[in-house]
Amino acid sequence: MNGYGGKILRVNLSTGTLTKESTPADLARDFIGGRGFGIYFLLKEVPKGADPLGPENKLFISSGPISGMLIPGGGKCDWTTKAPLTGGYASASMGGHFTAEMKYAGLDSIILEGISPKPVYLFIDNDKVELRDASDLWGKNTFAVEKQFKQKLGEEYQIAVIGPGGENLVSYACINHDYGRQAGRGGVGAVMGSKKVKAIVIHGTKSVPVADVETYRKAGQALYKACKEAEAWKQWTSYGTTQVVSWCDEVGALPTRNFSAGTFEGAKTLSGPYMREHIVITDKGCFACPSPCGKYSRMKKYNSNVEGPEYETIGLCGSNLGIADIESVAQANLLCDDLGIDTISAGNAIGWAMECYQKGIFTKKDTDGLDLKFGNVDAVFTLIKKIARREGLGALLSEGVKRASKKVGKGSEKFAIHVKGMEQSGYATHNATAMLLAYMTCDVGAHHNRAWAITYDIQVGRELVTPEKVKRVIWLQNFRPMFDVIGGCRLQWVELDIDRDLYVPAMEAITGIHRTWEDLEKVGERIWNLTRLYWARENEDFGRTWDLPAPRFYEDPPKTGATKGQITSLETVNKLLDIYYEQRGWSLDGLPTAATIESLGLKAVVA
Amino acid sequence: MPATLRLSGPLRDFNGGQTEVKVQAGLTVREVLTNLGIVPETIAVVVVNDEQGNKDYVIQEGDVVRVLAIIGGG
């Protein structure tokens, strides 16, 4: 099958059985790859009500047709599972070089199922596939394990590894790869940990069949040329995602002290240019990337190095915790990566705990003696370690802010910043209605990458609530995650403004199937509806209330900064949902109607 | 000699799809953007003659000013 490895590897950890199946042609036709495969497998193979950390849950790792190909950004793979953090759908996208090796080993998907009786790692070298004992690796941090494998096997082997966070089932444990890339959100690392899989080690050398090699070569070159000539290339490669720090601060979107404001007095020393000048030592890209956004940093104060911090980490582990020292943010980044926990959820959860302390809901008795005031760097470092080990206050925070605030009560639910149990990522949305709606309706919880609409808010009017604004969010949700389906990075389109139609001939040359972006958006719409149906299947009371944002954004306007005094009323929030549901073809309670399921051809999938 | 403003991405829609527009020296970047119908707050990055600038920079004759809107986020 052109553009595909051709096989799905099924790893039954309970029995130790390893089997390969051919990738079904109709699956590739209808769901293409990546998170398209993921949601299909999740609905079909994981029974309703499965414990996310139990043997019935599975972890689906899928590449897409441009993964491992010479197409800008062809270095992404999707990790889908039932999320320990939310009890709903999780799909985490990971960059680096792992997905290319999957393809070269002839694999489109790896399915981890069951639970191993002892710690293991999965070793794949082309057709040699083995489960190997990992008892001596269990308990080790991610960097040490990756380094050990690289030294033993060689740089060409790619490693995906969990740290103590995953082993200890932290609800937002991540999977680390290439030292600084992660499948970050929703707790995919905890699922891997629950299965006692410490790492996946992979290497392949097989060819990938391509429908039209000459057109593929030319189409790929056209994409690279467009990237290198892009107006924004120099800026983007210099600063990567950190270029938005100052802008977010200016427009009141920079999460500050647990999202109580969107402007931070210390933003200047967290900015991209400041970081580049003071701590960045080199750039780093993923597979086949012409615009490397990764930044390697040296923290002299701590005698350490890290890939990062990215914008999200700066927002959540910096301004959101009242920290303006970029070296300290980078060190927090290092601790989270090495211990294997998501920097976004960790920073958000610590911010919530700091506000509990500020309000007197927590005293030092509750914080294991830590002086948990905003800006206390040492307390943050200590808490990150406690979260990964699930010790003391860290055990509470390891459950995520939704569960933690429910346990603590005392009004702390009001400033637990999440949607559907996933901690909100790095944009404060007090007055940005499209971005707020994007968070409310995102299919994994409050994550930004499906529909990033805040610039649109500012251009057309932040408070405005119109059908056009909602339509924009829906279009982004159908379109942007298609990069996670085809196995590519969206940032070339997003940040360099590459004409998306340049991907069309490349995709066709690889797969032999002509698909326009309109065709791909239709697939995106089908996937979006399936993820919604999955949430509803797994949660009996699922509906409109699950889409509500944190009360902070409709009850508690910032007292300082660019959005001082600004808020989106609950009435407006519900109006946004009314329009959104209507445009999606969903009921007033936010569930896809029978007519919508029928019109999208999804009846057989959800039957 | 007039100055040059270079627009990227969807900002070109405010200039008939063209990347480059000649602008009058003596105005701030903010004023030039407003005159084109671009809300200045959408602009994340201003680069003047390959150096970091800002929206309050007063444009000089011969300057090449690049403005970038963040359209996608991380």
C-alpha cells in the first residue's frame, strides 16, 4: 500500500504475544493514519467503561502517510488512548524521529494491550520484535534510559520512554523521546506505565512504497523551497514558539498566577529574544524539518541543559507561577521532562496549589511545609519531584486539578483551570471568545492545538459572538488536526504560512490517492464527531456542562493588565455553545444527532 | 526614498494579496498598520532592517519593516 509501512504490530503484554496484521486498505482510505487510526481503534477495541489504567485499555501509536517521508514536518506520530486524566479521549502528538523509524520498520501502528507481569521494553529492529526485561531500568529517569540505549545500540535507534511519573501513574505523565520531545497530554505516559512498558526502542531500514517517485520528489522540493523562502522563516527558526511570549503579554493572554490575569510584570525576561540571548545554545529540529523550532538551552545557574523551554512551558511554569527567571523555568522544564510529566498540566496544577495557599485554603500543614507562594522557585522544583513520586501534596496534584479541587473543595473548584479535566494550556481567555470556545470544545480537554483562534479574536473583535466566529473555530478544528492524521507537523503551515495546497500533490504522489484539503477536512469532521461520541459513550452524564470553561473566565475578571476588568459572561458562554452545537449538527446538549452521524457515514463505526 | 512594509501570511489580504507595500516615513508602525485596516494588536513581531523593532517605531526613509502576525500558535 503506497505511503504506508503496511503492518500493524499488536503487542499483548499479558501473554507476551507479538503479532502483525496487514494495515486494512479501507482503514487507510477512510481514516488515513495518525489520530484517524487512533480513534477508530479506540472505539472498536477498547470496551466501554474500561479502566484507563487497567488491562482493557490500549495504547495506539500511529504514523501517517507523510511520516518518515521527505516532506517538511514528516516527523509526527499520534498516541491515542483512553485518558487517565479525563476519562475521555486522549490523543498526543509527538515529534522527533520515532515515527520515521516506525515507517522504516514497516509499521503503521503499534498497539499495546494488556498488562505485563514485569517491567519490559519493546525492542523493534525491522522484523525482529521482542519484549525484553526492563527491571534494571524501572525507576530511572528518562534521559538516563535514553542515553543508555543510545550508547548500547547506536544513535540510529529511536527511543520513547517513560519516567517515574509514568511508572507511578501520574494522571498527566508523558512519554519522552529524543531527550526533548514528548507525547505530552492526557496521561499517555501513565497508560504505558500501567502496562509496565518502560520504553519502546525502534529502528528500521525498509523502503516505503511510493506511487509516483518523481512527482513526490518535485512536490517535496517545492514544499522545502516555500519554507526556506517564507517571510517568517528567520524569525521562526530564531525563536520558535517563544516568539509569542511578549505578544501574549501585550494582549492579556499570558497565563499569570493561575490565570488570574493575562499580563505579567516579568514577561520581558521570559521573552523569546531574552531567552535566545541569555540561555539558548543551539537549535534543534525534528525529522525532515526545514525550520527547526526547538531550542537547546544552557542553565549556568544549575549547571544543566535542556531542550526548551517552549512557549507553553514558559507560560505555565513561568508566569503562571509568578516566576520571571528564564533559567529557573528551563530547569523546571528539565525536571518535568526527566521525570516524565507534562509541563502544562504540572505548571497549571502547581499554580492552582499556589492560589490555594495564597487564599489560606492550604497552610504549611497541607503543603508538606513548603512556603508555596507565587514565585518560590525552590518550592516549584520540590513539588515537581513530589508529583512524579506521588508524595504528600504531590500525590493530590498528580490527579489533576479537577479531581484535586473536588477533594479539597472550599471554593477551589472555581479557580481550577481546566475543561473536561484537562488543565488549560498557555492562553488566558478572559476576553477572547473564539479562543475560549476552542478550549471549551477541544476534543481532549483544554488544549490549544486543535483551533488556535486568538489572533482572529483580536482582528474581528474579542467580545464578538457571531456565527462567523464559531464557523472559524469549527473550520480550524476540522482542518488543523489533519496534520496529526497525515503524520506531519502543522507548524510549517501555521507559522511559515506555507500554501497548504502544496501538500496535495505530495500526498497524492506518495499514496496514489487524490485528496483535496476539502476532502481532508471532511475526514477531520468525521474524526471530530467520533471523538465526541467516544466521550459520550464513556461518560453517562456527558453533555453541555462538560464544555463549560473554568468559572474564572466568566466570573472573575483580571485586576491588572491588558484584560483588566474584562470577562466573558456565562450567558455569552452558553450562546457560543448554542451556535457551535447548531453548526456542528449536534443536540442542544452537545451530542451528535442521528442525522449528523448518518450524514457523515459514521453509523457503522459507532454501531 | 519611501520605506517598505512587508506583510506575511493572511496580513497580505489587507494589501490586495501583495507582500510589499510602500509606506510614508514619519509614521509609526502602529499608524501604518491601522491605515491598512490591520488591528495592531494582532501583530506579534516587528522587524526593522533585520533588527527587532516595535509598533511604536517611527519609520525612516529606506527602512524595510517586516510585521508578522501569529496565525496559529503552538
